[in-house]
Amino acid sequence: MIIQFELNGRLIKADTDPGTTLLEYLRGVELYSVKHGCDHGECGACTVLMNSKSVNACLILMHAVGGKKIETLESFSTHEQLHEIQESFLQAGAVQCGFCTPGMLLSVEALDRENGEVTEAKVKDALNGNLCRCTGYVKPVEAALKVLKKNQEVSK
Ligand code: FES
Ligand code: FES
């Protein structure tokens, strides 16, 4: 079955089984920032953006992807420099083994796109589905708050 959708800014016509998960598809086309963790929607390692909302790619079947706009962390690398959220995580020391990091970055990006009031509670809620076995969350929350508050000031 041909499924047409946008992937990191490019129109894709994927010839795939509609029952394939988005996670399987993305790793099959070498988008390895999308991690294969629990496979059950519990760890957030497979987080991607679907129409600017963070979703678990392991829970999305390809038949539901038609007409959607999918973004993975690879889309950040079109910038010449690190993306500002990546830079903030780096500066805060919020990355250890890095397995959870792509998912966390995309969850923060999704929150940034909501353009709402930034609070620590909202950041914690946004990162709630991204399990990290290394950092204890203090640094990722600090990094996310810093970049989101800066963007909030700029947009005022
Ligand atoms: S691999 Fe998808 S949530 Fe864990
Ligand atoms: S940095 Fe290792 S799992 Fe989060």
C-alpha cells in the first residue's frame, strides 16, 4: 500500500504494509534518532512529532500516517548550528548516555510550538512520557525551561 505523507519537510510515498509501525518504518529508512525502547508506549524513546504534537512512534501504524506531517530529530540538523533546544541541553549538562535525548528534545519542541505560558509544571508534564535512567530530570527540566522562557520573551 502506498502511503503519502510529509517526513522532515519532504513529501514521501511509502510503499509499506499499513500495519507496520511508524517506529519500524522510520528506523527502516535510517532515521536512527528514533529509538526502539519498550515498544509499548511507555518509555518515550521513539517520540516524534506528528502535526507538531509529540507522539510515540511505536504506537502509530502507518495507515494512520497518510496526509500527516512527521518530524524526527534529524530535521533539527538542517540548521548550520545546533538547534537552540539542543544547545540548551548541552549547556545545562542534561545529556548523559543520550538514549532518551532525541525524544526529550522533540517533546520540548512540541511544547514550544504551543506558544503558551511556560511553567515548570508544563515542562514536567511535557517530559512526563520520556523516561530517563541517567539524569534524574533536574537538568533536562532546567534546560527546557531556559530555552522556552527565552522564546516566550522574544515572542512578547
Ligand atoms: S519505544 Fe515507543 S514508547 Fe517506548
Ligand atoms: S540520558 Fe541516558 S536515558 Fe536519559
